[in-house]
Amino acid sequence: MESYLNENFGVKPKGSSEEVLQRWRKLCGVVKNPKRRFRFTANLSKRYEAAAMRRTNQEKLRIAVLVSKAAFQFIQGFQICADELGSIVEGHDLKKLKFHGSVAGIAEKLSTSTSNGLNDTDLFKKRKEIYGINKFSETQLRSFWIFVWEALQDMTLIILAFCALVSLIVGIATEGWPKGAHDGLGIVASILLVVFVTATSDYRQSLQFKDLDKEKKKIAIQVTRNGYRQKMSIYDLLPGDIVHLGIGDQVPADGLFISGFSVLIDESSLTGESEPVMVNIENPFLLSGTKVQDGSCKMMVTTVGMKTQWGKLMATLVEGGDDETPLQVKLNGVATIIGKIGLFFAIVTFAVLVQGLFARKLKDNTHWIWSGDDALEMLEYFAVAVTIVVVAVPEGLPLAVTLSLAFAMKKMMNDKALVRHLAACETMGSSTTICSDKTGTLTTNHMTVVKSCICMTVREVKPSNASNFGSEIPQSALKLLVQSIFNNTGGEVVINKEGKLEILGTPTESALLDFALLIGGDFQSERQSAKLVKVEPFNSVKKRMGVVLELPEGGLRAHCKGASEIILANCDKVIASNGEIVPLDEDSIKHLNVTINQFASEALRTLCLAYMEVENGFSPENPIPVSGYTCIGIVGIKDPVRPGVKESVAICRSAGITVRMVTGDNIHTAKAIARECGILTDEGIAIEGPDFREKSEEELQKLIPKIQVMARSSPLDKHTLVKHLRTTFDEVVAVTGDGTNDAPALHEADIGLAMGIAGTEVAKESADVIILDDNFSTIVTVAKWGRSVYINIQKFVQFQLTVNIVALIVNFSSACLTGNAPLTAVQLLWVNMIMDTLGALALATEPPNEDLMKRSPVGRRGSFISNVMWRNILGQSLYQFIVIWYLQAEGKAIFHLDGPGSDLILNTLIFNSFVFCQVFNEISSREMEKLDVFKGILENYVFVAVLSSTVIFQIIIVEFLGTFANTSPLTLAQWFLSIFIGFLGMPIAAALKLIPVGST
């Protein structure tokens, strides 16, 4: 079965082609309720719409011609209308922009300031009314009654409802009211119960997904409003807001470029065009939904929400839905196979029962005389056949996956992990390797400069010795150091609403800025005294950042900072201890390299700062020079290891998951941190990215399994490592990333994990799971939940297939051998609900336990329906079938049943025993291999509630609803025997677990 499922119902966890998604849908032949079965699958037609819309956008932007009349009227305090603004940016209309006075003119007409942003709080309401809000139309939450209506679309339930109607008409006509209505009303009541329980379960799932969708859309951006720079949700943006964009940010609305450096925009999400677009004063148009690939800039928002092309595209994409997960598709395949078998058995059962009726009538010579009772009997046979299909088609299998995933996603949200793609939940359970970043994931990301080597002298940096620090360094060197830090930065020091200094920027930038403030630097005056001519933002490939300044006294100066050994290699001079600039000789280089290694061995991040005077002929179009620098100094930044990381790495090791550190840091820093975390062992290898790149394929084959640390790695090195692990070594790889350049590796990995705090929007967009607290321990929690989802679904499948097999064989064999079915339509509907909706609720929502991380991972080739499951299914089915068949054959003799009601009592006993077999089998299914199935049972309130309600309702059906459910009240002895037969399944299940079978 596994090979058939892999061949026909195999989809990738992510990136499956439309053809593959279309193929498995066509193979699903026996589907009782398509609306419910395919609710959580991708809407392919909507995706085709989105693709067509992208092509249209591409064409629009290429032609860039939008004909619209200019609107000059004064609109309630604003001098430009929304349509006019939209046409300028969307149409890339430079003529129209110039006509309105360029960016400054548009800002004036929008009543905003390009430096202070919006401050017209009184006009915010009018602004929203005229220009709209930055929100996209979402699919409305469907009401509970829509789920009820969808549950009623089940074809088998419709047929049964028709049978119930005919039964009511014939019954009342022949036996009168109310006696003749009992059978029909029993079926109607059962259908309504199934429908309402199913609808309630589905409605709760939809609410969980809605909550998760809200979390996914929480995106914050840096905005200047009321003169202050602040973080704000993109959904609060209004036309006129001034937004600050950096590498990896998503453009939150349509807007115009105000100022910035080297801005490259990736418009592929909107247009499908992969070539990045340069944005500057000549081409100032920024479109919502596009990504900043390089550079940084300030932008003025012009058009928001559904008035942008991205808003219209998003509305279509949302309806397109998520790809279905591999398990959903695989279980659709299982449901299809069993459904076809069930349909065959149902037809044969109906044929055998009808043939028995004809044989009886021929024997009595009444084959030409047909009464209402005969018609009702025929109808009952048909209802039994239809109900066999109801029970046999495990419609709940694929939906149990969704239920389990929804439950896990909600719980993971509480554990600081936001799942963006459903498939990641189940794939994470199979992961065999985690490639983790160091900074912010294994460490706290709270950075401080604790050591420095300025003017060739190593000093400790403490707040207590800050005043001495400034006096010990020559003034000329101190001035250069402060100038370098304050100008060559991606961060900023601002005055917040409380009037206090606040540092904005990455933890590394913040640590440097804090250091410069500590030694007496003044950010604002330093920035005002020199003019930035060119900025090259930090890049994880070049591992450096550079700026060119125009000095107040005239002349140009370049500053650069970055990976210590790389920047030092570009220097030929150094500032000596007396403040003089001297050539960088061998002794000086050796001293600085020893210092770098010393800092790194103390687990400090090291950065080198350097400068050079630039000739006056330098143009902003030219690249910043890469050699001829003077070394200002080296700083050592402390970033402590997170508490609990060492324990989490140990848990991963015991779970068979290899943890590898991939970092851009110095190899000595990386090794020190890796040893502290327990990642680097005596058998492992630490390698640098440049060395890794030069290895041949044969060398990589031997090397990769031993690599535990990769330092000074580029994003391409990370991508190469992940690709080799996945393809050559067949590993299931989880990768963490936070930068824009990590996107290819996150996309290549089986599970991409983006950092919620330090991660860019581009990284989050490429990821499957967002780690909200940037903590490695959370990644281990995700792995634990992934395993829990996988095993819970296996438990449910084992339980449901057992019920399927027994219900099918019992009714079929009984129909063939005795001419009647012991389980009626109403009883089978109740059994179906126990195994389908209630079974899924009980088993698919089991929380994870610590033992899960002591198992080996499933890996890429593991069979979903394992030998262990087949052993338990077949063993339990055999026991149940033998017991029920024995009761059917010898039950009357055992219980001394005779008289007119004996058949009804016996069938009630069989039904009761069968239900209690399922109740105790549900408990046994909590563990597929362990004997102790009661461990933690009381902690799972859902399981206890489902089991209790099943037992209570079973008592009500047998004792009080006999006329509707075709049951008869039982004596205490009969109740005891029914429960004992069910309970006996537990020691048999325990004995089965002692039979050794292969794991696959």
C-alpha cells in the first residue's frame, strides 16, 4: 500500500507542481462529501487567477501608461485625490509626478513633512475616509450554519435521509403513528447528530486557523510620525507617512522614494519579473508587496490597502489557500482505497440480503405477494448497504490531519513558534538535522562591547572606566573612532517621546553605538558635521560595510568595518599608541591577529574598523575602495549563550537529530560558542566557508557528515551544505535564518525557520515556521510537536482502520451467512461518529511527552503505515471479529435467550460489545509500542471528555432509545459481559505489542 500511495498520492512538503496537486484529486474516486473532504486543500483555480494577475501587472509596469485625469480640487484639507496618487505610482508616471511638484509637491498636497512625517492627528479620520486604510480584504469567517450545511452535503447521508423519508411514509401507512415512524426517526436523529458533531468540530478548526492567520500578518515597520521615529504596524500606515526601509524589508504600501543609498527592489512577488529594479530620484516609485534586496531608504506612502495592485493580488492569493500537506494527500489515498473496497462490500452485502429475502419468499411461495413490511425490509437492507459505505469510507482520515495540525499550531503559538505552512508541522517531526545560526539563536542577541584594541593597545570596556578610556586614547584617534562608528552604521540614535536617547538598529550596531556614546561621542552633532556621499550596507557575502563622507573642512574620507581578518587584510597602515599613523609591519599584523584570536577564543564577536582618505575625484557611482586602509582598531562584542541551549542540544542528540552551527563569525568565536553549547564534539569538524567552497565532490562526501561548525560562511555555503545534506545524504533538514541572503537556504531546506525578532521580512516570507523569541530551545519544541502530530495521526489511523475492517467484515459475513446484518443503519452511524469525529478529537489532539525526543527520527523514507501499525490493526481486528462472530453464533445459548425478543437482545449485545471494543481500543491506541497506555491520560482533558461522553451516550442509546436505535435494555450481567469483552481487547493489545516486527 505504501508504494502505491507514494506513487499516486505523493506530494512534497512544499513546492509541489500544480500537475501533481491536480493528479491526486482526480484519483479520489469515492468521496462522500467533496466540500468537507477538500476544504483544507489549495484552490487551484484561484491560483491560476493570481498568476494571470501577476502577468497583467508585469505588462502594466512594462508599458507604464495609465490614462487618468489630474484632479486639482482641494479635498477636505488635501489637494490630491486617491485615484490621482495611485495612477502616479502604479503607472510610474514621471511627467505627472513633475507636474505635481515632484515628491516635495506631493508631500505638501498630502499635508505631510518628509522629515517629521504626519502630525495632523485631527485629519487622520478624514485621511482614512479619502485614501482608505492599509488593510486587504480577507475571506469572511463562515458561520456555524454554513458548516452544518456543508456536513449535510455528504452523499451517503443524503441517501440515508431519503431512506428515512421512505421508511416514515411506508411505516406510518402500514403500522400507523407513532410505531411506524420509529425506524425513520431513528435514522433522522442519527444523521442530525452526526451533522452537528461534525460541524462543531470543523467550525472550531476554522476559528483556530483564523487566529493563526491574524498572527501571521503581524508586521511592524520603522515610521517617522509626529517628528519621532517609531515602530508601527503596517496596517496603521496612512498616505503621507514616512517609512524607513532596509535590506530584507517588504514595501508596506505604494510610495515615493525620498532619500537613500543603493536601493535595489525585487518586484517578483508582484510581477513575476526576477530582475531587481534600481530605485532612486530618477525612478522614485516603490510598489506594495515588493522586497528591498539591497540598500536603505526613506519612502513616503501614497496609496494603501485595496487601492494597490498588491492588495488586489493578496485578495486572490488568500482564496488560493495553502498547499495540502503530504499526510493529508496520503490519507486521502488511504480513504480512496478503503472507500472502493467498502463500496464493493456494500453492493455485495445488499445483493446477498436481497437474495436472502427473495429465497425466503420463494420458499414460502409468496414471491408474487409484496407487503409494506417487505418494502421496509428491502429499504432497511439498502440503508445497511449505504451505512457500510458511511463506515467504510474513512472521510475523517485526511481531516484528522488538519485537526491535529490546527491543534498543534495553536499550542506551538503559545510556545513562541508561528507555523506559516501546515506541512512544516508534520515535516519537522521527521527532521534529522538542524543547521542553526549562532547569533540570536544560540546566543541572547544582547550585545555589548567588552574589549577593544584601539591604537594597538588592548583595554577592557566597562561603564565604570569609560571616562578614563577617552583620556587614554589620543584625541585624533578618538575622533576618528567616533566618526567611524556614528557614520558607518545602519543604526541610529534618536530622542524618543520621553526625551531620552534611544538606540535603533541591529544588536551589533546598537552595541557599537552604545560604546561610542559611552566614550563621550555625540551622534547628532557628528552626523550633522559630515555629509554622507555613498553608503554600501553590510552584506553577508562581502562581510563588510562602508561609507564615504564629505568632511566639513573639505575632502573625502571612507570608513569601513566588518569581519576582522577581512578588513585587516585590506589595511596597510595602523594608528600607533601615540596617535601617529605608521605602516602595518609584520609585528603589528601578528599582534593584531593574536588579539583577534584571543578575543574570539573568549567567545567574543570581533569587528575591525578602518578608514582612508579618498581623492576628490570620487563619484557616488564608483564603488568604495577595498584596499589602502588605516586600521583604527578592533572591538570584541560579548553575546552570551542563551540559558537552556546546552540542554536543548543534548535533547536533539538523544532524539537522533544532528545540530550544526552555520555562522558568519570568526572560526575561533564559533568553536568557543559551539563547545559551550555542546555542538562541537571531539569527533566533529569546524571548517571555514572559503575552505568548504574549494572542496571537490568526493571530499565533500567524506567531510559533510563530520561538519559540526561552519564559520565565515556565505549564504551560498549554507545553501550548498543544505542541498548536499538533503540530496546526497537523504537527511530531512531544518535551517534557521534571519537575513535576506538566507532566503535561498530557507527555501531549499525541508523546514525553513526564520527568526521573529532579528529576521527580515524576506527571510520570514521564505520560512515555514517563525521562531518568535529567536530561541534555539523553541526549535526543539517545534521538533517535539512535529513528532507528536505525526504519531497522533498514526494512532488515529490505526484506531480507525481497525473499526473499518471489523465493521465491514462483521456486516458482510453476517449478511452472507445468516441473511441479516447485526448492526443497523442507526447503530453504524453512531459507530462512524465514534471512530471519525470523536476518535479524531481524542487521539489527534494528544499533547507531546518527553519520551517523543528519545525515539529515532522517521527520516525521509519512513513508511507512514508501519509494520507496528499493521500488527496492531490486524491483531485487534481478528480478536474483535472472532468475539462478535462467536456471540452471533452462540450468543443465544450462552445467555439462554429465547422467545420473540431474543434476536433484538442478541443484536443489542453484539452492538454494545462492539462499541466497548472501540472504547478500550481507543485507550490502547494511545501507545503503539509501549504497554503503559494510561500514562498522562488524565492530563488530556479532550480524551477523557470524548471517552466519557461516548460511554454515557452508549448507555442512553441502549437503555432509553431502543425504539429508534433498534436496541433492547440489557441486564447487569449482560452489561458486565459487554464491557468485559471490550476490556479484554486491552491485554490482547498489550500481548500484540510484545510480538517483534520490523520498524518499516
